[in-house]
Amino acid sequence: MDGRIYVIGPDDFSSESKKVVVFNTETQTWEPEMTTKAGIEIDDLWIFGYAVVMGGVMYMREFHKSFVYEPKESKWGMDEVLDSKVWGMACVVDDVLYYHDSCKNKLRWYDPKRRCWGVVKGVQEFLAGTRDYGYIQCVCYGGKLALVCPKGGKSSEQVRTEVFFAEISLERCKGGQMWGEVDHSCDLALAVTGGKFNIRKPLVVVV
């Protein structure tokens, strides 16, 4: 973000203290460690955490809560509306956050400008067929929303041989609602010894 790489986590695996360090890719140097203001503590972001960038602002979630960092002003804050959902495995498309709510089996979105949550319409029937799949991760794929997850249950101890993939086009309608249309979906065979695997973080690669 802004030519900088933000690294968030503990000093080492045995340390309870957490810190945020920044690497400037232009000067190829590490900048002074960032500190949070009083009342904001980074707990288990390194294990359970997720971070996205919308409008030049970093939005992070750890196990218990969400918080916001504005790099231009070096300002930390909380977003109570964003924090009202236990979001994770999310992505950003056109400065809107998307994630799959595994409890309700819904695609949810959050608009930081309007500071409101909503549900992507038009895909509920499609999602009904994924209820027995693993945890669905969202990825920005060429301006579209891609869904990726293992088939065969949510436990990594289950034997699984396929990965589910879906590509969804998004459209904002009158009234601010988001609609989705499934352009493509498929199951991809994956050969893993023992058939036990999980997807930690999917990435889009352009070749």
C-alpha cells in the first residue's frame, strides 16, 4: 500500500507482544515500528487475522474485533459497523469488501463510504449447493468476485480431492444493493497425498 509492505505479528512464535513494521519498497529500508493508540491492541491477527485495503485505508480483523489504520495520517481507529460482522477470508472489488458468511451461507458486502453491510442478491440458489463444502474464500479476479474452497467438508482432516471455483460478476443497482451473476463454476481435481489439505490464502496470478 503506497509503496510499502506492512508486516503485522509477534516478535517470534513464543512472544506475546505484537508489533507492526513497515518496509519501504522505494528506499528499500525498514521504517520505525508503528504503535497503536491506547485501547487498540493487536491480539491474534497473525493467526486468525485478515487485512484488506479500501480507499487507501487498511481494514484489519483479528479474532475478537476489527480496526482501521489510515497511513497518511498515521491514525488508528475502530469501525463499529464493520465490527458488527465476524468477517474473514475476504477480498475487495471496487473498494467494497466481500466475504462468505459460512453460518448463514450468504455473500456479504461492506461499503466503507456508506458504512453499511448488505447481502449480494441473485446468488443464493447457487450458494445452496455449496453448503457441504469447505470454508469459501473470496478473491478479486479481474474486477470480478471469485470463490474458492475445498470440496468435501470444512474439516482439513477429511479426504478431499477437488477444489471448487466460481466466477461472479457484480453490479450495483438502484438503492445501493449489490447483485451477482455466476459467469462460470467448476470443480478442479487436486492430487494431494492422503487427500488432506486446506486453502490458506488464494492468490491471483497473471501470466
